Amino acid sequence: KRSSDYEGLKILVTAGPTREPIDPVRYISNHSSGKMGYAVAKAALDRGAAVKLVTGPVNITPPTGAETICVTSAVDMYNEVMKSYESFDILVMVAAVADYRCVTVSEKKIKKSGENLTLELVKNPDIAAELGKVKGHRIMIGFSAETDNLLDNAASKLASKNMDMVVANDVTLEGAGFGVDTNIVKLIKRDGSRIDLPVMSKEDVAHRILDEVLSIRNG
Ligand code: PMT
């Protein structure tokens, strides 16, 4: 029934973690495997969309048919998304983007010396928040990875980043979040309505998200 309901639509998806370099051999990152974002890209392709996938470093294969752009840091991902979002109808921000990066990246490997080492960090650009300011008629979906206050935190991200829907993801639940093949999420829309989904494969979660995107689009 869903076979080609995305024909003619263009979707931009971010996926995976970012890596923020410390020195030539070290970085700050997180546990994102890319599975959730790649599932969204694959589901959209299967339904006939044109898909651009902007991905941080992961160990899985991008779905055939997506225009895949590999990036490393949050600033790289931000630049790639901002230069191309205009030609897309739907923006789905699944990437686990590092909120901070090192103020200075050491040119040489940092040597082990004193008992303590302090890294100074500075805020990264927030891709979803910046898109929220300029998205116009485009539909923007974000995720909210939380360990506490799931609904409150997700609702504030929905509002502050001007998303059309937020996918609230309690990453402490077994069978949910980083690395695994399943997820447990709640979809919250701007009108406050909420859909609580049971544990599902990331592919099925992706399709449910795409179902709701179309219902938002069709008013
Ligand atoms: O990759 P997997 O192993 O399959 O794991 C899936 C997942 C847990 C990574 C995914 O389901 C998920 O929850 N992704 C969002 C992770 C996250 O960083 O959430 P956040 O609450 O920190 O960010 C909120 C939203 O703003 C997200 O849509 C994020 O992509 C976006 N953001 C955040 C910071 C930033 N600098 N730029 C952004 O665009």
C-alpha cells in the first residue's frame, strides 16, 4: 500500500555520529551506529523518494540508490546540509551530532604528562535548529535521544528547533537507541498529539515516521 507514496518527493537524512578531533589520533564521539538513519533513508527509497544521506562515520553499507555523502565532524555535516537543504521537501535529522568540539586541535599527538588533562570545548552549530529557522514550507523531523525526562526534553526540542515532529527516543531502554536493530519511540507532533510505539525494528519505525510525515504534509 505504501509502495510509491513518496514518488516525486526529495528527502534529506542525517545519520550516524560525528567525530570531533582532539589530536591526529584521537576524537570525541558517541555510540551511534547509523542504523536508525540508514533505515529512514532505505524506507524512503523503497517508497519512491529521492534520498540524500549525509552520514557520519559508521560501519554499515548505505542503501542502494541514495546519494550518500560521508562527513566526519559536526561542522562538516552542518556545511553539507546547509548547502543542499533548499532543494528538499523533507528533512529528517537522525544523526547524533556532537554538541561540542575542541577549541584547538593539537597538530601533534598529545603526550602523556601530568595526572590531569583538561580539554576546552566550544559549542558546535546545531543543524536542526538552524534548519528550523530557514526551512519555510519544508517538513523537518528531529529525534531526541534522552536518558531522563523524555517527554519534556523532546517537547522542548520540538519547539526550540521548530520541528514538525520529534521522535522521542529513551536510549536507556533495552531494545532501544544506539547500536541495536530495534527501537522504542514516541512520535510527538506540533499540535501536542502523541503516538507511543512498541518495540519495533528500525525499518518499521522508519516507515511509521514516514507515514506521519505524509499525514503532516497532507494536513
Ligand atoms: O545510529 P543508531 O545506533 O541506530 O542509534 C539511533 C539514535 C539513538 C542515534 C537515534 O535514534 C537518535 O535518537 N538520534 C538523535 C541523537 C541525538 O543526538 O539527539 P539530540 O537529542 O542530541 O538532538 C536533537 C536533534 O537535534 C536531533 O534530531 C539531532 O540530529 C539534532 N542535532 C543535534 C545537535 C546538533 N549540533 N545538530 C543537530 O542537528
